[in-house]
Amino acid sequence: MDSGAKPTVKKGKVDFWTKDEVKEFLSGVEHRRRIMFVLAIYTGMRRGEILGLRWRDIDLENGQIRISQILAFKGEIKDGTKTESGNRSISIPPVVIAELRKHRTRIIQEKWDAKESYYDLDLVVCRKNGQPVSWSNFHKFWIRQLSKTNVRPIRFHDLRHTCASLLLSAGIHPKIVQELLGHSSIKITLDIYSHMMPNIQADAVKILEKMLN
């Protein structure tokens, strides 16, 4: 990819990165908003859920995130999520806990530097003065990060699909993926991601064969 050209991101389709593409991307991102990408990839959280996430909704000791508010497209913070099932708790692994601890240290320093001019909304992802990150500015930031890392361009929302595809390809039950992503029913999960599970039927009949022979 030409580093001087803006990457073209395909719209209207489910796309996702492989595990190698994820590793390549994360290894090239050292920006203060890196935590956004870590959360999207490891938890499948929606952009509005990440932008609206507060520190009070994170239990670092027990590795849990509670999704209870979002930052809407027009910039207002709203209680609740896109759907009723979107209000959920998410388990996070040690690598995400470590990233959050590192990010919190940076936020505390920024709050100290800004002093009285800091607009404290308790947001995990925010501007240096504590104000929310706008959707439009974030999109520009995402495109810049894609250009810098040279990874195959996808939409930010496709990081959510990446999380799902990696879990399903590892044999995680679709019901678990449904609960993680906050889909209202497993039918939605299967409708979106069934094509990402081409080996499940083959594996199933092999298991049956092994049981009966």
C-alpha cells in the first residue's frame, strides 16, 4: 500500500482481520487512544459503547466491564445501549486489564496537567481535556492509523466482526459470542457469522463418526 495515499475502506459488508493482521496492526499503534482498538478487538464492543465507557463501569480486579451508556453519533451521552441486550457485562483477559491500567495512568497525568480546565466525565476514551471524542474526528483518526500501520483497511466496526470471527474459528459456542457482542438473539449472531464457521458441520459429522465407530 502506498503510505502517502488514503486507504479505501469498503462499506456495507462484513469484513474482518486474521489474527496475524490484528497482531500487525496493534504492534504499530502506540497512540494514546490505542485502548479503543484493544477493547474493540478483544471484547467486540461497539464504537459508541467504547466512547461512552466510564472508569466506574470497569472492575479491573475481577476483569469485568459493565456496558451501561453510550456516546451517540451526535455527541450526546445516553444511558443504556443500542438494544436492551446491549446492557451487559463483559469479561476481559489479563492483557486488556494491563492495557487499561496503563491507559488510566496516562489519563490521570493528563487530568493533573489540565487542572481546572479538565472536563471530568469519568470517560476512559476522551480528549486530553476530558471531553468526549466526536465520531467524525475519530473516523479521521482511524483512517490515519490504518495508513501508518499499512494493514489491509477495514471499517472500525469490522473490529467487532474480527472479535467474533476469531472466537468462532477457535470453536467458541455462538451463544457465548452472542452474549459478548450484546445481540438480542442467537439468530442474529448466526445470520451474520454463519459463513465464518465453514468447518463446524464437517467437525460435527467427524465427531459423530468417532462416537459410533
